[in-house]
Amino acid sequence: MRRKRKARRTGLGLIAVMVLLVCGIVSYNRQELDKANAKSTARIAELKGNIEQEKEQAKEIKEKKAYMQTKKYVEEMARKKLGLVYKDEIIFKAKE
């Protein structure tokens, strides 16, 4: 009879230790997953911000591309880079 009680206590004690061990491992893993989730959420927010910036930049590039195809832009560049003028224009240069 004593043996059965001792065996039962030992068995119950082992089961209790195993359950506590499993609970500890699960708790630790959950904390690690929560940390990883927080990092991932922050990274997602950062990437969404980057996407918005890139969309704005793409919009600006499209607008600049459209402007660069206009006659006004061609004239500005011809004047600025090549020094070209219309036939009836007079250029005044300041003395240095």
C-alpha cells in the first residue's frame, strides 16, 4: 500500500513538473513571438511609408517627364545650355 502511494506521488510529481516545464517553454516562445511580431509590425509600417514616398516620387517624375516634352522646356534648355535665341531677339550682356 505504501508503495502504491509513493508511486502515485512520484508519478503525479513528475507529471506536475512536466506540465510546468511545458508551460514555461510555451510562455517563453510566446514572448519571443510577440517580440518578433512587434518588429514585423514596425517594419511593415516603415515599408508602407516608403511606398508612399516612392509613389510621390513617381508622380513627380511623370510630371517632369510631361514638362520635358513641352516646347517651353525645349526652348529653356536651348537658351540655357546652347545659348540659342530667336532671329529677332537682341541679347544684352553686362560688362565684367
